[in-house]
Amino acid sequence: MLDKAISKLLNEQINKEFYSAYLYLDFANYFTDAGLDGFANWFTVQAKEEQDHAMLMNQYLHNNADKVTLEALAKPDVPLKNHMDPLKGALAHEKLVTASIHNIYGVASEQKDYRTMQFLDWFVKEQGEEEKNAEDNIKKYELYGSDAKGLYALNGEMAARMYAPPSLVL
């Protein structure tokens, strides 16, 4: 079994990952309503990835004979008044998730829980990619979003994103 503090943090992280999926589904719905199906696709894929992250942590707790405790998910609280709001909201949210993963890693390190540290290595790397993707989306929108043809092309690029399950082996 895992240390109680690590178990508690991983359970909290599962709920944070499910909230992330919920938030990104809200962003996808915003873009669907705006007629930007490519942006909607990008965030729908992102929501699926966040669900996968939660399920990986769920399985890790089970693999370590630990109990999983699910909590209620909060309603997404990012105000969506323009197309940039979900993009900036995604970056801010990913930074919060990164900080949370780093905190769990730090506690695991203090506890000399090398197995959990190794498990979290994948998430640390993943969070670097998540933040970069969010930053890139903002930069691209700043460059092309105010031009109808540029926005059309960017929407097409985002429509091409395909879901791929994570490659982490537990």
C-alpha cells in the first residue's frame, strides 16, 4: 500500500483530471456553438486525454491495493466571452495541473516512494507537452485568428488532431 499522504494526493489528482476533462468539454461546446468544429475537436480530444490520465491514476491506486475515492466535479468556471478565453483558460489550467503533479512528486520524493516517482515521471513529461500545446494554440490564434482565412486554416489544422491513447505502461 501507498503512504496515506500520497494516496490522498493521487485521489485528489484523479478528481482534478476528471475536472480537466469536464472543463475541456465545456471549451469544445463553446467552439461548437461558435461554428469552429476544428477547435471543438481539439478540445474534445483533450478531454479524452484527461479522462485517460484520471484512469491511469485510478489503476495505479488499484495496483497498489489502495482505495479510490471520487468526489463531485465542480462546474467549469472559466468565463467564455471570446475565442481566446478557452485558449488562455487551458494554459492557466494546465499550469495548475503541472503544479499539482509536481507537488505529488515532491511528497513521493520525501517519502522515498520511488515507484510512485517513476509512475509520475510520465505525467511530468506529459505536462510539459500540455503546456507547450496550450501556448502554441494561443500563439497561432494571435497570429491568424483575426484574419478569416487564417482562422479557417487554423480551424482545419485543429480538426486534424486525432485521439491516441496514452503509452504509459503500469
